[in-house]
Amino acid sequence: MQTQQIPVVSSEEFRRMAESNPRLLHDNPWIVEDYIQAWPGYEAWQRLDYLESRFGQLSAFAKAPNFITNRKSSLVSVETEFSRYLDYIRHPERAREIYDGRWMEGDYEQFLAQNLPLYCGTLRIVHKADDPVFAEVNPLVPAPLVPWNHALPYYYSLFNHFWLLVSLPGALTPLHIDNNGTIALIAQLKGRKRATLYSPDDLRHVYNPDVGYMDPVQPDEADFPTWREAVKWSGDLEVGQVLFVGTRWAHHVQTLDTSISVSFDFIDQSNLPDYAVSAGWAEVFGKRIKSSPEAVRQKLCGGVPLAEFDRLSSVELGRRSMAEVLRAAVKAHDDSEVARIRRLYLAHLEPCLERTDCAADGPISGVTQVSGSAPLRLR
């Protein structure tokens, strides 16, 4: 197998390259350094006591591993509060006591057999584009990148796109690709993580639709007979560095030291077409509408006859309803930047409205999320 080191560049080097190549993030992964140190919350977010004071009351799940993407793998999980999870981070030897009576999948004995620490990868601290949390981690991306998340209706309510990740050595997020064509980043505030990635062109070597994704650490020859033909991109993420992962790049991340990270998914001009035709957000949006009261349905999608709600699949209903939302929004803000982005979104979405063969997310739903309820993201 050919191995490539993930290149590490300064934010200034990255700016120069990205200005000449808007598809830079999709060509290969990058590690960018020397810009998150300017975050207003950079030092505070390195302290567990501060994070507990801000987010300790939030509910979450902790799992070992973070989720599973191979049908031959197993998972254990607990329901917890973030403050209780931080108690576990401080005192992992007290796991039996801390999580007594809280096991959801498996139990303490099965947890020991996993030989993996619990990982809280579902903590949701952002619910809207103007959440105050963003002021503490600004800028999330270096110039010249400009996220368009704020212009996409329901972007933050349909999926989580911002995570605070605290983990012990050995914590694992298995190989997967992300929903909805997003670009992902992980910013390292404390400790180190090791990342392994494969390009969209090499997915056929590391993904088996009958089994799921390969374990890059211990490839199974029987399930992935061509795995040596894939190019393996690898790198260790150090404090102050940010890893960027382009659309449909498969990634596997393992914690090397006790770690604090921030992860963020975004859409910009380079991947808006991928997001627009994604089946992920459309299915979630469609299911939400199908389960809503009649008045809410009419408000969200007046252009879709109520008689169509039962006939249409969730994906079709989600796409048609989003098109109505976008058309109404564009009329209300004809000259704004938001309207311009939404027009582009609508232009990419409209060809999918009457087609059943429109591009889907590929090997993401189904096998990719074999267990667990959280959308899959870089961890």
C-alpha cells in the first residue's frame, strides 16, 4: 500500500494555495497551523473545569467505539451528562461506579472486553448559525475559506455540525465518510490524535457494501481483498493544528493522548452542489414534515399538496419542501448575499425534484451508521 503523509502548512501558505485552487480541500487532506491560537476561547477551552462550567449540564451518550461502521464490530454505550463524562475522563478507573445503571448497549463487562475507552461524540452545543459559542472559536476556518452554513435553511436543526470532543488515549472513531457532502475539520486544543484517510476514488478498496468499512489498523483480507491498492493518507494532529477533510473522504481517527478537540462541518462554494443533492438532509427533513401537524406542514411547504405527503418518499418530500422554502426566502431577500447563495442552492436542487436517480450520499447511510443515532462526522 502506498502511504502519503498529510501535508502540514501555515495558514498563510494555505491561503495562497486556496486562492489559486478552490478545490484544494478536495484534492487531499491538509493540516493547517497557527491560526486557532487567536481564538478568544483558545486557552479556556483547554481546561476541563471551564468546559464543565459551560456545558456540564448537557445530556449526551458515551460509546466504545464512537460508533460502528462494520457489521462485525460491537459497541457499548451509556447515557450520561457531560459533567459525569468529565468525571470519567478524570478518573477512568471509576467507570463501573460512574456509569452504574446507565448502560444502554452492553454492560460493564462487555465494556472491559472492548478494550476501548468510552467516547462522548454526541455532545451538541450549537443549534443555530448565530449561536454565541461561535464567538469563542472565531475564525473556525482560515482565509480564504468562507462557510455558507448560515444561508442554508435548517442546516443546524436537521443535523449537528459542531462538536466539542474530549477523549482518553485509545478512543476511536472508525473509518467512515460524512453525511451531506460536507467539508469537515477537527481543531486540536489539547493532546494528539492520529488520522488515516482515503480518497473518494479509493473507497471501493476500503468499503464493502456487505460488511461496511475496513479497519485501517487491522485490514481483513477476506472482506477487503484490494485494500493494498488504496493510497493511505496519515498524520498526527498536534495541539494548535487543524485537520481538513474534503467531501466523501473516508477518515479514521484515534486519540493518542487525553484530548480536547473542536469539530465542525461546513458548506462553501466548492461543495454546495454535493450538499444540495444529498439524500441525508432531505430524508431527515421529509421525515420531520411527515410527523408534523397539518398547520406546520402547510407553513413549511405550501407548494406541496397535502395529498402528496403520504405518496412521496421522505427524500422526495424533503427536497420538494426545501425548494419551496428556498423560493420563498429568495423572494424576501432579493439583493442579499444570503439570497444569492440560496439561489445557487435552489439551482442545484431543482434538477433532483422529479428524478429518482439523483445522486445520493453513497456508502454513508445504512452500513456506515450500523449503530448509534448521531450523524457521522469527523472525530
